[in-house]
Amino acid sequence: MAANLTWTWEQHKKFANAVAIYGFDETPGMWRYLIWVTGKTEEEVKLHYEKLMRGIRNIEAGLLRLPENENVIDGLNNNGNNRQDYD
């Protein structure tokens, strides 16, 4: 089964909060927890996790600047709604 790489804002926020709570230990328990919280498959969760880790490494290395958009506040995108795809 092919992974669904599109994540809604709500799914991404649940994922990010779960990682913050559970930590970055990459144990089977962490994967089960992320799957349970997001409702995604193991493959989808692992791909999203790898993307998150890549982004963190790039930020730490100074390769990626954080957005300075005044219109992005509390998860709202430029259109004023909270729907954003995270693929």
C-alpha cells in the first residue's frame, strides 16, 4: 500500500506534540504511539518523522531559515484558516 504523504495541519500538530511528549528514542513503542495518535500507517509516520528530523538538522546547521511571515500566527496560514497540507 502506498503511503499518503499529505498531512493536514491537525495531523501534523498531533504528530509534533506526540514527538515532543514521547521523545526521539525511535523505539517500537514510540512508533506505535505516533501511529495511534495520528491515525496514519507505520510507513507514513516513519516518512514524516524522517522529514521532521531532516528539517531539524537543516535548521541546526543553519541551512534553513525559519519563516518570518507575520501572517503565520498560531498555525494560521496566509488565508486566515488553519488548514495546511504537510507532505
